[in-house]
Amino acid sequence: MIILDPDLDPESPRGRRPVRGGSNRAPKAIVAKRSGASAAKLDPKINPREIQLPTARTLSRFLSAAQTAVRLKGQVTVLLTTDEAIRKLNRQFRGKNKATDVLSFPAEGVGAQGLAGDLAISVTTAMGQAAEQGHSLSTEIKVLVLHGLLHLAGYDHEIDEGKMARRERKLREMLKLPQGLIERAVQPKRAATRGAGKHSAGAKAQLSSGVGNVRAKARTLRGAKAQLSSGVGNVRAKARTLRGAKAQLSSGAGNVRAKARTLRGAKAQLSSGVGNVRAKARTLRGAKAQLSLDTRAVRLKPHPFKTVLKTRPAAKAKRR
């Protein structure tokens, strides 16, 4: 169901009644009032048809098609209102005292059966955004309706890590709509780029130059980092070499000490052997001296056979 705020229709102070899709009571298209800050953004040469509100029947048909695409069941009511009215709603329900383009109110609680929720769209803000994006007010309202329906379906682009943005992009292509609200937040606006002119080109050139300088410095830093890494690697290799040399030196010193101990042991054994040889030599000299004495003693004693020979002839004489 589409509801038109009476303040948007200058011809009817009491406004028009809500119109459901397909009803023969759909009002004719009217030109919305331009008021507030959004009015200042509009080009005075703009075609009045581009700020003409679509009929309730047109919006109802689009609402039905969009609901089917979003797969949102239940009745949706769309209020087309002013900046002042939507600012009050924003302050009351979200605590933000400022106008916005679209607010979504999901149906909850008792009596919500068969209802999906309500949408409030500021036509005043939509007019300014339509002028910035270069399309008609009717197209901008359709973009806002699709965005609001996704919120009623449970999507939230502030916390879903791009899920709503991807879904909205796909549905816009299906419904043949231009750039959506989420994409506008991350891409430069068309109106801002139009007025940039030569300043924009100069800024772009400076930016490119700055980016080039940053890249050059990054390459220099990477080269310095590579050299530093290489130097660190060389230092580590030398440290390993020194540790190896130290280990070898320690091992060599240990070997020298072991050999010194071996030599000292051999020297001790040699000294002991020399002592033994000297002792044996002394023993031999003593034995030799004793032998010499014994030999002289033997020479001095008379031989027993010689005595016998001397005494035998006397015996023979006695026998005679």
C-alpha cells in the first residue's frame, strides 16, 4: 500500500487517501514540493518531469515485483513524506535528529500476522539524490523501496560483511535499477566529479605522482631490507664459522692436553725403565765383582788331584 503525505501535494491541503495497487482510485502524478537543504542541490534548469512523483499504481506494481524478488511475504506499507516528517521518525525510533532517505519498520508483536512492515521515504531527500545521480525521482524512489525491503527481510549492511550489498546488486540488475545506496557510500558521487574539472585532473596527477613516489620508496625500502637481510645472513654465517672454529680449537686444545698427558706418562714410564736398568746394572756390577772375587779365591786353593799325585808314590814304596 502506498500512502502520500498531504504536505507533498500543494493542491490538496488534506492530502489524498491511501491507494492500494490495482485500485482505480490511484491519483495522477504530481510534482513534489522542493523545500529545505535538498532543494538547493537541484538544478533550476531541471526538467519538471524528472521531479514528478510516480503514481501510486506505478509504485504498487513495482512494490509487488520487488517483494517477489526479495521473497518477502506479507503486506508492506510505503509512506512518501517530507524531510521534516522523516526527521521526527528518525529521532523517535533511532535517536538521530536528522533527515534521512528511507526508514524501515519490520512488523513485530501482536497483530503482525500477514504484515511484513512499513517503509517511510523522504521525497525531499530523494529529489536531491536523484539530481546527484542523474536520474528521475521515480527511479530514486524505486531504489529506496528496494533498499527498505531488504531491511524488512532481515538484511543489515552495517554488520553482514557485504551480504546485503551483494543481494541488492543482484536484485537491481533484475529490476533494471541504477546504482544502489550501499555502492554510493563507497564510490565517488557523480555530482562531485563533474565540478572537479582541471582541479580534479591536477589532484589526480599529484596523487599519481605521490603514489609513484611511495612505490619508489617502497622498492628502495624493500631493497634495503633485502640488503639488511643479506648482511644479517652473512653475520650469522660468520658467527657459525667462528663457533665452528672455536669448537675445533677447543677440540684441538683437548687433544693437545691429552697428548701432553700421554707424553708425561711415557716420560714417567721411561724414567722408571731407566731406573730399573740402572738398578740392574748395579746388580750386574755387584755380581761381576762377586764373581771376580770367587775366581781369585778358586785360583788360590790347591787342586785336590795334585795332592793325590804327590802322595801315591810313597804308598807304593811302603808295599815293597
